[in-house]
Amino acid sequence: MANVLTNLAADIYVAADVVGRELVGFIPASTINANGSERVAKGDTVRASFTRAATAVDVTESMTIPQGTDQTVDNKTLSITKSRAVQIPYTGEDVRHLNNGIGFETVYGDQIAQAMRTLCNEVEYDLAVEAYTNASRAHGTAGTTPFGTNNHAIAEMRKILVDNGMPSEQDQVSLILSSAAGANLRKLAALQEVNKSGNDTLLRQGILLDLFGMGVRESAQVASHTKGTATGLDANGGEAAGETTIALDGGDGGSLLSGDVVTFAGDSNKYVVNTGFTAAAGNAVIGTPGLQEALATGVEMTIGDSFSANIAMHRRALELAIRAPAVPEGGDAADDSMIVQDQRSGLVFEVRVYRGYRKSMIEVGVAWGVKAWKPDFIATLLG
């Protein structure tokens, strides 16, 4: 195979480094399963085991060793759902025209950067949607950008997560905000004043600080959620605290969507629907750890308004599996290929060059899948 990418390698790596500095928050806040030496096919599965909450027993002295209580270990899977590429064709005349002007190397380098940017944004958006549609609970006011007057919402978000049992190791918990929420946070006087914030990082450099044990990040791909249309749904049977599957009936046949934030009369908690339905009755699944209070038969459920989904989460709650796309055994018609892994974002891109009749094509490709493993460790800050 001809080594046609050697002279272009420097430009390709520069392009990847530029993409690593795009406004992404979910990618660096997630667990990244990346391997530049392996390929993956669309539909491949990654498996993981998860243990359930343990049950304690009284210690009773005996000369016989107790058998112990059987435990169930759950199996969860992550699927590679996308294999995507940006293709950049060139004819000999295209290259000649560019070399007579600004130069081929300059233009194709910019095109590769834009290709990586496009793919990076798709990955970031998939993570954003996976996070908010699999969150546990929510805080804030839908349709109102948070941090208009203070930063108290961050403490409330942390409370939801630690009440759910989330470990609070340093550098593992993130709050990912839209640029609108980030702008409001930057405007708060308490964070700009050095004597109150502790340093001048925000005031001088515009860098958001770690606040209340969370690394504050921004993303251009924070998802906007449009609420479901269902009305009239109420509890069809009593549900105990901790239940995640809620039987509902009495609806008008409208939609209850994944990501909808719902409340039950008499319960101040805002629950996030992970699995909804479109019917007059059905079972809705809310994020673990489930109901915080017992739910009586006939209690009305209300779907909250549409919102922008800022997210607080632990790194281990959300995983991105990313690889180079699959190729046939023995290779395909590509003259050369190069795997580029951006060290800042962790994303793996493959650049391939194909040659035809007086024409060539540069392709930038990547395959990925996302999974929210732990809804307990994800919460939505409404905006």
C-alpha cells in the first residue's frame, strides 16, 4: 500500500487538535472507550455487569456457616449504532487550481478540520440526548435559563446525585451547561469578585470554575426537549417508594416521551421518564432510584413544560465507545489510511485516501455508540 499520507500527517494532527478545542462538554465528562488499533462494526455489542442494592441481615452466632443471600447481577449492553464519514473528493484540476492560489495543503487541512468538527458535534449531541433521556430527576424551571440571580441550582443538582448514592470523587462529576446558562453563571458577581471566588480565573480568563464539587463545562449540543402531548394520566395502582415502573391510565392517547419531566400530585420531586408510551394507558419507566415517595392509586401525573437539558453527571454514568469503522478482510480500495486520536477529547478518527480515474477522495470516518449506564448518577437542570 502506498504511503500517501506521510506528507499530510502534520496537517491532519493539527486538524484533530483544533477539533479538540471545540465547545464540547459531554465528551470529556463521559467515560471514553477508545482504541486506535481496533475497528468495530455497526451493531457490535459491548457488555457490562451491574450489581443491585444489597440486603443486610442480622448477625446470629452459630457453629454453622450461613449460606448467604443469593444476589442477582444484571447484564447491560452498549451497541455501536453509528458508522459515519465525511467524504472530500478532489480532481486533478481542483488541486491545480488550489495550488495556483491559496494552496491545496491549506484548503484540504481546513476541510479535514471541518469534517472532524461535524463528526465531533454528532457524537456530542448523541451523548447529550442519551444523558437527558436517562436521567433520574430534575431541578429548575422549564423555559427559564438557570443562574439568573445566583448559583444555588448547582447545590441542588449535587443534592439529587448524592442522595442517589453517587460517589463524589474529585474530577469525576461534571455540570454541562448551554452557552446561555454559562453566560448567566459568568455574570454572577460572587464568581467575578476575586475576594469571594478565591481567584481571578473567571474574571481574567473566562474559565468556569469547579463549583460545589462539580467541574462546570459548556456544550454547544445541549439538547432541547419538546414535551409529550399526553394529558389526564394518573396512577393505576399503588406504587411503593423506589419503584421505577409506574402503571398509568386515564390518558387521552397522547405521547409520554423519554426525557419528559413529570410530577405527581403531593410529591415535590421532578421525575424523568426514561421509557414512555403513546396510548391512553401503559407503563412508564422513570430513572433509578425511582419514586422518592409512595404513590397512591388515582394520583394525577403532570408533564412539565419543554426545556433545555443542562446535565449534572458522574463520569461513570455515561459511556462513549468509539472506534475506526470496519473494513473487509485484506482491506479495500484505499491507497492509505491513518488513525488519529485526539488526546484532548479522546475521539478516534480514521483518515483514508481513495484513488480513481483522475480523481481521489479523502474520507474521515468514525464509528460509535453511547450508553447511560447509571441514571442514578445523572440529573437534569431545566433551562
